[in-house]
Amino acid sequence: MAVVLDTDIVRDFTEAIDVLDPTNEAKILRYVIELLKNLKSYENRLHEKNMQIECLMKSLDELDEQNRSEEEVNETQG
């Protein structure tokens, strides 16, 4: 999932950056870059966690199916 930026907000941000002195402009841009990196990292962690949850759910389904099969065998034998 990509980060979507509202064009009005981007335009306002760009206009605000343009009036800053170069030192403050660079600081703010470094901060924004750091935010984007953190967002990407967070997105990757979420994706990884979702995959782990999916695997756990599959395992639960398999265990449930195995348990049902064993119950059926026990019922037919008992």
C-alpha cells in the first residue's frame, strides 16, 4: 500500500517550504524523509504480521480438521 498525499496539502507544504531559509528547509525535508522511511518500515512490519496471522489461522484450521477426523474415527470405532 503506497502513501497517498492530498494535493492541496502537498501544495501548501511546498509553499511553506519555499519561504524557509535553506537550513530549516533541509531540516524539514530530512524529517519528512525520515517519516516516510518509518511509514514504509511500519507497513512492512504490518505485512509480516498479517502473513504470520494467516499462517497461524491455517494451522488452526488444519488442527481443527485433524481433531474432527479423529473424533469421527473414535465415533465409528466406539
